[in-house]
Amino acid sequence: MGVGDSGKGLYDHLYRRFFENRESHQGYEFQHAPSGSAPPPVVTFRDRLRWWTWDRWQRRKAILAARDRFQQDILDIKKRPPK
């Protein structure tokens, strides 16, 4: 893709909007993150993780169980009746 190939890139619409609004815009859009985002889920363990950990299979099992639980919570959102 060359320099003059407008409309063919992944972010061309964002660049176009930026150049159209550059005279009137104050600040940077990426500094205004959407509110309400949640922190990523964390899985905690009893012992510190070391490279030689013997209980790797137990840790992996706990992480996969937490992942499956979070995915099921997301899927259950569709099944819940609206409030």
C-alpha cells in the first residue's frame, strides 16, 4: 500500500476523521477512555509461582476452571430476563 492509497488501509477511516476535525479538536481522543470498563479477572493461588513448580497441573486446572466459569457467566447474560 502506497502513501496515496486512500481508503484501502485498516485505519484509513480514523485518519480521515482526524484530518477532517484537526482544526476544531482539542486534545487527543485516545486520552478519553470509555468509562465503566472492568478490570480483568484474577486467579489467586496459595503459593508463589516458581519456574520449578510441581503443582503446575493444579494451577492450570484452576485457571481453566476460572476461565470456563467466566465464559459461562457471559453466556448466561443472554438467558437472564431483563430487569
